[in-house]
Amino acid sequence: FQAVKVRRLILEEDYPVIRTWWERRGGTPPPLEMLPDIGVIVEDGGVPASCAFLYVIANCPMAIVEWEATNPDFHSPTRRLKALHMAFDFFEEWARTHETRFLLSWVTAGRGDGRLLAQRGWVKPQGEPHEMLSFSPAAKEAVCH
């Protein structure tokens, strides 16, 4: 039996690892300074399997789950998916205990993240898929070095 646990992400320590997850999957990692303080890592048997971050919106009962990722080297796709579900479990419970009525996430309906949220009972993504992330010239220097 391997223990699965959710722990608070420590940006300075965990970022170098999770950055490679985004890169190896063809994504552009966000700059460290762009990530919120609330983030989690799900470990399966002591091995990091998934991560996600929560942006809390001030003056509004809303938060946004973003930058979810899974470890491409993790041995079991089924357990990797379970770890990602556990990250969303954590944030859904966080929302309930912090009186946050709305959780959002930018996803694409036909892709893995959209299917994951549909399985969880989230509303189907609305609109046409398009590229969402664009950086200002100053941020581009930090991201695309």
C-alpha cells in the first residue's frame, strides 16, 4: 500500500521540478513570480505526481484553479489521474470552508483537463478553444529567456 497525500507546495523548492513537467508536455511554464501562494503537490508513495494552484479573487466569492500538471515520469497513468483529482478535491473543500461560491478553471472541452472536470460534474467549457496566455513584453523576457 502506497500512501497518497496532498501537501502545500513550497514554490522555491518545488518549482524547479514542476517547471519540467510543463516543459516536457510542450507548455510554457509560468514565471515563478506569477504563481499564487496557494498551491498543492499530490504525492503518491513519496513521489510527486500532480500539482495545481489556486488564485483567490479579492472582494468576490470566487477562486481560479490553474496551472495543474502531472509528472510525466510517474509510473501509473491511472494513479497520476487520481492524484490530479485529489488536487481538485483539496481546492473544492477549500472553497467550501472559505465561503468561496465559484471555482473556475480555463480548460478545453476535448482535452484532458476538460474531460477531468466534466467527470467531476463541472460545467462544460463554454465558447471556442483559443490560446489564452499572452505575456507583456517585460514578462516575455522573463518567460522566454
